[in-house]
Amino acid sequence: MNYIVMDLEWNQASDEKTKLANELLFEIIEIGAVKLNDKKHQIDSFHELIKPQVFHRMNQVTGELIHIQMEQLSNCRSFEEVAGDFLKWCGEDYVFCTWGGADLTELQRNMEYYHMSSLSSGPLKYYDIQKLFSIAYEDRKTRRSLKYAVDYLEIEQDIAFHRADSDAYYTAKVMSHFYNPALFDNYSFDTYQLPKSRADEVHAIFENYEKYISRPFPDKLTAMQDKEVISTRCFLCGANTKRRIPWFSVNNGKHYYTVVCCKTHGYLKGKIRMRKSVRDDCIYVVKTLKSIDENGVTDILKRKQQTREVRKERRHRL
DNA sequence: GTTATTCTTAGTGAGCCTGG
DNA sequence: CCAGGCTCACTAAGAATAAC
């Protein structure tokens, strides 16, 4: 399997009027990519600018950032042509790698705008190199700019940042510092396309947790009534578990937590995040199940009591 | 039954980061 | 300038409970 390390640059409206007049918010104007083989050695590269069909003026802030002038784009090919060739170039057996999670969403949004056939019928598996950098060198959570990672790893900065080809090149360079192959167990899913049915839902099992991505629901309450959404079977053995702390909400119903106990694997923490679909007016659920110890259980109990006390205090202050 | 208090959720906006 | 994520602070309002 090959790795397609990809980066996009896009433009947007320069004024409110143009923004309202167009259905597309971000128009892709450059695609850059590096192809790596299964040993992560570079075997090819792709780079092409795109002639805009939606926005004919460069947004000033964007222009200063990506250093592309409109004049450079006038003789380029259209998005359909370039993106079509790019996807052909990607081949059959590949996985995308991007810095952060925005690029695959915007690629798919632009493709749908031009009625191109979709990349995937459901969530799209990819590697978020920004996330892998955080797992390898930081705390798994903080998100750094590409420049920060390149500085940190003392990678030679021979070309300017914020161009599709150079950022794809630097992202691949950062990848070459990932010496532990187990790092690539931490794949991500782009959720531009949500699972179409219950059978298509994602149940991804990682080293010490399971991630579930639901099909769309009209609202939170409907989601929280769904059997599969609130199910907490043990991801290590598939056995039913005993609920120790019922699902409770924090952060104004955006997150829910629970604690259950598996006969053979002990305590598990369940977390539900309510997410809005970027494509449609609906929500979906991202649920994670993770092993915890006794301390973990008391932590969740504390959190449950804390959210109550915080609310109580606020009321008393009024 | 009516009113007052407490509990709970919903929604918003600010301020920080990332991306273009 | 635009978008997203995340957390925190705050307000509004509905549901449940207690007191009259």
C-alpha cells in the first residue's frame, strides 16, 4: 500500500456579496502530493495549480499567506481535470496522509460541488500526521503547526511553507521521523461522508480503546435513544458489561460519560461526543471505550459531582 | 392546586489554537 | 478575512421537586 501525502491550498470570497452568491465556501486552487511506497520511500510527486471557477479575486489575507496570484492561475486546468488526474495518479491501493483534518473534507466538498463521484461511501480512513506528531513527540492532544514540527525535528527548510507541494514535502519529511511503526496504528477517519446505515457504522479497535462512528441522527435525544449508540460491550472480548455509572452529560450535552465493568477485563470508560455533520443538517456520534482502573472510576465520579456543584454555585451567585 | 426553589439542559459568545 | 476544534463563562428556559 502507498501513502499519498497530500496538501491543498484554497481561496475564498473577498467580500460578503460574493460569499453569499456562491454555494462553495472554499475553492481549491492547488494540489500538492508526495507518493511513498510501503517502506515510506518517496516514489513520485504530484503538483498542479487550478484555474478558479468560483472566486475570481484572491482574498487578501489568503493571498499573503499562500503567495499565489490570480494571474498565475489563468492558464491552468479546471478542478475537475486536475482532481481527476490527481486521483488517477493516486492509484488503487493507497491511504491519504495530511497535516490536520481539513484537507480531505475540503477535497470532498469541492468534488461534490462539481458532481464528481465521491471518494468514499462512508467515513474515509486516513493518517493525520499532525496528530501522529503529537502522539510521537508531545501529549497526543496539542496540535502544532507544520512549521513547529519541522523546527522541532530540525528538518532543513529549503523551500517556503504554505504551498501545496512544499507542505506535502515537509509533511512527508516529518513522517520519516516516525521510527516506531506502531504509530501508524493511530489512523483517523474523515467524516465528510457519514455511515449510510447501521451496518456501515465504524467500529475501529485500537491498542487500548475502541472508536465508534454512528450513522446520522436528527438530534441528540434521538441519538441517545439508539441501542448501538449507548451500547457498551467490552471491545476486548465482546462480552456484555455491567453499568456502574449511568450515562451523564457534561459540557452542556455535547459530551456524555459512563463507566461499565467487564467480567474479565475490568472497568471501561465510555465517552460520547455529539458532532455536527459538515455536509448536512444532522448530528452523529463519536463514542470511545477505554480501559480504566479504580482511580479512573473515581475520576469520573468526581467529574459527575463537579459539574453538579459548578451549576449549583452559579445559581447561588445569581 | 398554586407558587417557589432547585435541578438540568440548550444555546451563545469569547478566547485560544489549527487550517486556507 | 474565512472555517474548524476545544474550553469556559454565562443566560434562558423547561422539568422536577418542595413548600405553601
